[in-house]
Amino acid sequence: MTEYIIKGIQHAFYLIFTANPDVIEITLRSIKVSGMAILLTTLWGLPVGIILGISNFFGKNIIKGFFNGLLGIPTVVLGLILYLMLVPAGPLGFLGLIYTEMGISLGQAILITPIIVSFVANSIELVENDIKELAMTLGAGRIEASLAVIREAIGGVMLAMIAAFNRAVAELGIAIVIGGNIFVKDSALNTRVLTTAIQMYTTRGEIDIAIALGIILLSITFIVSIISNIIQSKLT
């Protein structure tokens, strides 16, 4: 067994360093799909987080509690709900998103929306009072003061984006239920990503390629986090 694992690790690094076409294709698709998920959730999650952070209104804590409660939602359950919505017989079946890259991106975007909203709102609230009072003391209006608060909270916003991307790229439930782990050579219909491929190759006993993809997945999350720390240090 030990020899089997060692050989698997050795061949895994061989597949990585020789740029195995299948490994590269699956990796690039994962980055593309999760990157699109970040773009989508930024459209609605970022504004909601900012509004929750800088505003005070009745029911604010209820809304925040709702998003906080969704942070731990099982991805396979969310995948099932979306599947029932997106299948041809479902209410959103006309969109044709089931078993597509965009379908996975949409599912991941919904999954990571609570991360963006909660992290951004909390980051803004941590700096809001002091910065807003200082800005207004210096003659800034309400809008200018709110913009100053958002600028001061940019580090927290970056952290939210990184946490959301890492959550998206590492999830399995949505990718396998909505995407179907489809792989057809030289086809535009492929939906196999890192997590679904790792699950499949492990089940098949092809431990070398599973390890290779696992190493790449860990590397992506570490690299993204390091880049985020560098950007945060520059901004602050």
C-alpha cells in the first residue's frame, strides 16, 4: 500500500510538470467557472453587503442573521434545489443552464453570496462609526463619509472575495449535481472541474491523477490567499 501511494505521488508530479493536457484543461475550467461565480455574486452580493454595513434600518439584524445562517448550507442540498429549478421540466428550465459551465457558476455564485454579504457588512461595521464621524467632522457629506468608510474596509472586502473564491473552487456538491462531471474530448460541453474529477478518479482507483489534481487545487487556494495578502498590504 505504501509503495502504491508513493508511486501515485511520483506520477502525480510527473503529470503536473509535463503539463498533462487533461489536467491543464480541468484546472483552467475550474478557475474559469469559479471566477465567473465571483463576478456574478459581486453584482448582487457586494451592494447588499455595503448597504447592510453602512445603513441602519428596521430588520437589519434579521437580514444579517439570514445570510449568516446560510454560510453553512450543504452544497449538495443547494445543488439539488438548483437542479429541480434548472432541469427542462423545472420553472427555470428554459434557461438551458443544466449541465453547463454557466449553470455551475450560477450555483457557486448563490453558494458564496452569504460569504460576500456577511464579510463585507461586518468589515464595514468595524470601521464605520469612527471613520464616518471623522469624515463628517472634516466637512464631508453623508455620501462622501460612506465612501470613506468603504475605502477603509477594502481589506475586509478583499478577504471576502478570496474566501468566496476558495469556497467556490473547492465545493463538490453543486459542481457534480448541476454540472454532471461531463467530459467529451474536443467538445464545448465539458463540465468536469477539479473537485468532480478528484472524486471520479479516486473512485476509479486512478490515484495518481487524483493526487495531481488535489495538489493543484490546494496550490490554487494557497496562491490566491498569498496574492490577497499582498494586495491587502499594499492597500492598507
